[in-house]
Amino acid sequence: MLKTLYLRLISLNLGLWLITGVMLALAAGSFSQGAAEGGGLNEMPLFAWLLGAPVGFSWWLWIALALLAPLTLNAILCSIEALRKGRSLAPQLMHLGFLFIVLAHLLSAYGGFKQQFQLPEGGSLGFPDGERLLVENISGVAGPMGMLSSYQARMRIGNGAASGVEPNHPLFHKGYGIYLKQVELVPVPVALIEVHREPGAWAALAGALFFTLGNLMLLMQRRGKPQ
Amino acid sequence: MKWLLIASIPVYLFGSFKRPIFALAVLVELVYLASRGIGLGRLPLIGPQDTLAFFSCSIGLMALPFLFTRELAEEEGLRWSCGALAAFFAGLALPFPTLNMPLPPVLDTYWFELHVALAFFAYALFGVGALLGGAFLLKGRRSLLDLQYRAALTGYSFFSLSMVSGGIWGYYAWGTYWLWTPKELWTSILWLFYSLFLHLRAKGSSWDKGFAWLGIVGFVVTLFTYLGVSIFMRSSHSF
């Protein structure tokens, strides 16, 4: 009986049906109110949202998670089985990349953090370790259409060196990212700052590297071959 | 220089039967995009006009290596289909106004340009794959199915790289490598669809017709991810 269960768990058919199920759950969810922007899904860690949101909003994510769990197991077991049989390493590296990305989402869903602050020049905010972030200067350049074409803020953490923060160039401090989201220069310069913590970011990057490596190996192997 | 984009349409529609003329149409579109890019100082990837023109040119560009293979040397109909698909999206771009503003600061990074360009190369390859699948269903030649698989695998590779570069851009721009928006949900659906599609190859020749049909369905999912989400859903993450 255990063998039958194991064979079911490693079967390609099970993987294909589970992928189909996850796709359908996400597709249905994309039309639901729960996925609508403004529904709060991006404002807090996923698990916190799932526990707080009414099931009428979150049902599709619960279904997707329920299907992703056996799909993850299926991918692990299939890879172990393929390696035991001495099959190509490339698809297994891609599976490993997928598993790391699942891990990344789990870590961020559990321990992620996001909070917005509006700070004028001279304003500051405190971190849990007691250090303070000080906004020393806010500046921007207006484009021909009147909108800011670039903006930046000079910030300092504790007694450290001042750093320039601008869009796509955040400041990192002990696992937190400090992002400059928006700037108003009149009547007084004010910066909208977002502080993020993404504990899954390293796993997402590792997963991306494993997946890409496996993908490139697979492309090389398939060159000139019909399959 | 919009006349170059307009000119590419009849060249595709009336000349794609011949490979050199197909290549000429691609070149005309490339010159158009290059002139836009030089004028803007960036890749033209913002707004429906630029993205549709970029998509059209990507279809031509990605189809070229396939059309020059020995297996497709006699496939005039398939060449015309690829040309017609590129012409369709070039035509679709024309009514929209061009957006000539500089990039908003948050989009002004190579990660964003890489993310979008790779996504369009992938979409184009999924389109070429769908046409190859259709040709297989009509003619039953196994080599067409093998080429469809290659188009899908290469497209899947571009798409995965696009998701990676998008995640890196998102992490530096928004503070997170992932946002729950309809666009990202459909991006995941598309990636999962082609994961399923490529796994299905392992089922063997009994699935040949199903494989070809799924390649066509995949392009429908692609179009919904690109255009449908922007048209039917509210998402900050659209063109």
C-alpha cells in the first residue's frame, strides 16, 4: 500500500493535475475581490492577510496553497527518483529553483514587514534595535511637464555615513530596506518612505539562480535534438 | 517615422511567402523601433503603441530562425501566418498615441527594460509555437511538433528570465520581489501553463495532437496576460 501511495506521489499525472488546479485557482482568484488592488493583500505579510481576511475573499489562495503543498512534495520526490535513476541534472536544478522560490514565499509570507512613513527634512524614525534613521535633505528635479523627473533624499542611520536614497536605489539596514516612494517639494519638502523586510529575498534569488542554471543546461542539451 | 511601422504591414502581408521579404519587413520594424529608441533615449516599451509595435517586431524576429530551418524551407503558408501575426499587432498599434515622456524614475532602470523586452520575446515565441502547432494539426508532420516544442522551450526560458529580472527590479524599486496584482497572477498562470506544457512532452506520441492544441491555448493565455489583464482588470502593473 505504501508503495502504491509512493508511486502515486511521484507520478507525472499527479503533477500535471496539481499544476492545472493551481492555475485554475489563481485564474478564478484574479477575478475575485480578494485579488483586487486595495484589498490589502500587498499591505501585510500573506499569512497575516490570510488569517484576517474573510474566506469569501481568500478562498482561492487557500485552494492554491492546498494544491501547492502536494505539488512541492511531487517535485521533490520526482527529482530524487530521477537522480536515483541517473537522469539529466538540468530538470532537477529547475525543480530545486522552484522549491527555493516556494520557500522564499513561505518566509516572506510569515516574516515580511511593510510600513509607510511621511517625513519632512530633519524628521526621523526608529528601528527595533534602537537606531534612528534621519532624513537630512530632500530634493528633486522637475521635468518639462511639471512632474518630478528625478528625486532623492539624503539619509543617515545613527552615527553612520549619509547615503543618497532614490527610486531603484534603496538603503539597507540590518535586514530592512528603506525605499523612497514619493517626494513633495512644496510647501515644505516631504518624503514618503516605505520600510520593507523581505526574509525570503535570498531564497528567491537562490531559486532564480538554480532555475536559470538548470534552464540553460536544458537548452544546451536540447540543441539540435527533437526532444 | 511612424510610416516605417505602417510600411512594414503590407510587406509582411504581401511578401511573407518569401523569406528575404519577411526578413525585410522585420528590418523595417527594427529601424522604426531603433528610431523611436534613439529619439526617446530608452527602449520604446511604455504604452500600448510602443508595446504592440515591440511585440509585432519580436514575432518577426523570433520567427526568423525557425523560418530559415531546413524543415520549414517549403512552408510558405506558415511563413505567411507568421507575417500576418506580426502585421496584425503592428496594425493594432497604429490607432494608439505614442507616449514620448521620459521614464518615471521608478521605471528608469535596466532591470525594467530587460524584464519587459524578455517578456515580449517569450510572448512572440509562444505565438510562433502556436502557429507551428496549427501547422502540425493541418499537415501532421512530426518535425513541426518538434519545432513547436523548441519554440515553447526557448520562450519559457525567456519568460523565466523575464520573471527573474522583474523580481530583481521589484525588490529594488518596490521593496518586494512579488506583488499580488492581477498581472502577476496571470504571469504565474502563464508560467505554470508552459511548465505543464513542457512536462506533457514526456507523455509520448499519444499526446501529439493534445500537445499541439495546448500550444495554441497557450498563446490565448499569453494574449490574456498581455492585453486581457490591461483591458478587463484593474492593475497598476499593466502597460
